[in-house]
Amino acid sequence: MYLVGSRAMNEYTPQTWKDTDIVCSKEELAGLDLEFGPNGQIKKDGVEFIDVELLNNKDVIKNHDLIINTSLGPLMVGIPGVAYLYAIKRSHAHRALSFAKTIIHLHKLKDLLLLPLSARCERFLKDRTELTKEKWGDRTPSLNKTNEDFFDDYVKKEYVHDDIHKVVAFGNVPVYEKMKRDFSVAKCERDMWDKLEHFEKIQCVQEEAMVIALERFMIPKGMETVNGNGKHSFYKALEKVCTTLTGGFFRDFAIDNWPEVCQNVPNYIEMFKWAILEGRIEKIKTGLDTRLNMG
């Protein structure tokens, strides 16, 4: 029986928690006169029990044991090491479920780590990530499509996506253009991404999040009514980058560097408004919309 979640994190860095999450066996749970539901979990009076047979919970290494007070009475639980608490969080950080809480906790734990992870913990993380995707799926778009097919989605577009990219670009051209060999398809190249400097990768994620924020959250409101610097919409867009709108190396980088991506974001709202006033961007009339995606 061992503790996970916010209450386990509190053993290493101050946290508040609403629920107590405990991984245990069916036999240990039966000792409390409880049994798992069909999903391998059960919640009782603010204590959630998770079947040790789920995912690869058996492979967690515990640092020490302690007695905690719960609504069901005192319980003896193990406390996983920081690396394993981090690995558990990282294995499902790509899911949209409770993303904001997950990403904040993930980077609090990461700050306590001495990276790289041990070979054993790295294997645990890899296996758990694969098992998580198998169990709950992983909604990422296919890149082996023409731009026409890839961008035929439900989002009504008023401006060409790539034109918005040019408006918010940090340099003369958007960073993603440095990763494309074939501009007729959605795919960007991993080897070209690997050649970018770290700051360029940060800017590339920021550019994509700014464009998504404009396209999905700001422009539909009517730009004449939009004020402020768009931070909230940027965070919402970055969440989509980290979960459902991108995948592979790009999404992994966005998740692993989330705090840095959130820093020094320009006022893209004003940049876009000035582009409209100066006639540097026009509404879609005909033609295809293209945008960045990574796999």
C-alpha cells in the first residue's frame, strides 16, 4: 500500500490536497471491507484506492513508510521517491484531464529531481506512458496528409493560419518554416527540429500557441472587442498544444519546457490588431489554410 498524488508530494514540497490517493492490492482493500469497482478504483469518504494491478503500479519503488490519518482511520502507507512521483505525473501529462493541475505538479517535482532519471525509473516511465495511451487512447492528428485534408476540421477560419503565424513570428519568418521540406503537407521534420537552438524551440511552441489562441479563442469573439494581453487564451492554447492538437517530439518538448514557454510571451493581441490596421493580413477569400503540426 502506498500513497500517490498531492498528499504524497507534500512529503517533499508543501501541497494542499482534497483527496488521499492510495495504491493497494485487492487483499489490502478487503481488509478495510471494501472492493474495487470495474475500473480498478473506489472512493470512500475522500480516500481513493487504486488497484496495484493497474498500469505498472507494482513497479513503483518506495522510499519509506509512515502512518497517515484518514477518514477511514490511521493507515500505514509507503511513500514513493520523487522520481517515481514525477514519472507517474509525466506518464499522463499529455491527457487533457486535469491538465492545469498535472502540469504544475509535474514541474514542482521536476525541480526536485536530479536528472537524468535512473535506467529503472526511465523504463518505468516509458512503460507507463505506453500503458496509459493504450488504456485511455491518445488523440493526436495524423501528419501523413495534404494541407487540404489536414486542415479540414470543425474550426471556422477567418484568416489563413500560416498568415497569422507570420504576424506573431519572432523573426522574419515563423520558426516552423525552418523545419519543413515540403510545404504542401502538414508534416515537419524531426532532424530539422533537432538542429534548432533551444530558444528557437521555445519560440516555435510560443508561436503555435499564440496562433491557436487567436484562431480558436480571440478572433471568434471579434477582435474589436478584445482587450488585454491574452494570457488566459495563451494558456488554453498551450494546453491544446500539450494534449490534443500536436504529438510526438513537439508535444513532448512543450510539456517538458512548459514553465519556460509561459515566460516572455509578447502581446500577440496587439501584434495581430496592428497587422489588420496596416493591411498585412486579410480574411480568407479562397485557397487553403495551413498550419504547424509535429509528429
